[in-house]
Amino acid sequence: MDISVVMPVLNEAQLVARTLADTRAVIGDAELIVVDGGSGDGTPELARPYAPVVSAPVPRGPRAPAG
């Protein structure tokens, strides 16, 4: 069975490296992908050593998080 873990992130610089390292320890060789929603704090750069990072468009509209 193939498993992929997709982790959405937004401005998680303080937690992303540890979270990804812990996740990798649990999932082993399963695919791990980080989807960044427009972070401005360096989150993508900190995540790249652990997983590929995909940039998603910044959310717009009434259902977008307020920040």
C-alpha cells in the first residue's frame, strides 16, 4: 500500500522542522509533501530539507483564514 502525507502549512517557522522530523519518524519512507499557503516567515525554507514544498495560492474570499 502506498501512502502520501500532505501537510498544509502557513507561517509555521517555529514548529515546522520538528513536526516534519517527527512525522518522518512515524511514516518512514511514505511520501511527505508540504503545501505552503503563502508563509512570510521562512516556513518553506525550513521545510525543504524534510520534504518537497508546493506553493499554493494565497486564499481569498470569505472562507479564507483571517490570519
